[in-house]
Amino acid sequence: MAQVNIQINGRDYLIACEDGEEEHLTFLAEYINSQVDGLVESVGQVGEARLLLMASLLVADELAEASQELEALKDGKDGTDGTGTDGPGGQLDLVKLSQRIEDIAARLESA
């Protein structure tokens, strides 16, 4: 079993993971740390537990939105036929998807 040293909000943590998962765990930790950094800029150092809770809620919100969007695409509730196209012979509506991604990114940056 491998171990990875990650840093969140300036504090080091030694985390165990399966062999070969080190790079992925490091990527995830960097993402969480960026969420915490954004929160610190917005609300200041309000305590480690509170910052980690807030970051967890932001990530859970992103996951919930992505899951809802995926289900809508699967069910055809997005105005398409459920195949990821705008109907027979249509193209994926990249404009709507990119706008949605930009909206989520803007919300996260302002959090």
C-alpha cells in the first residue's frame, strides 16, 4: 500500500492509497486545496473543520449538478432525443453545455 503526502490549507496529511493511485490522489487533493483556497479568500480562515466542510459542500454540489445533467441527457429532458444530439442527424448542443460549465465555474470562483 502506498502513501501520499498531501497539503490542504497549509497543513500536511499522510494518506494511504492503493499502489498506482498516488497521482490520482494528489490530483484530488490539489482540487480540494484549490476549493479551500478560494473559500479562504472569500471568508478568511474560519477554522480548518469549517473550511473543509464548506469545500466538501461545494464539491458535493458540483457532483449533484453533474449527476442531474447526466440524468437529463439520458432521459432526453434537455430538449434533445436523449442521444446527446439534437435529434436525428443533429449535433451535440455544445453551446448549452459550455455555458453551463462556465456558469458553474463562475459560481465556484465567487464562492
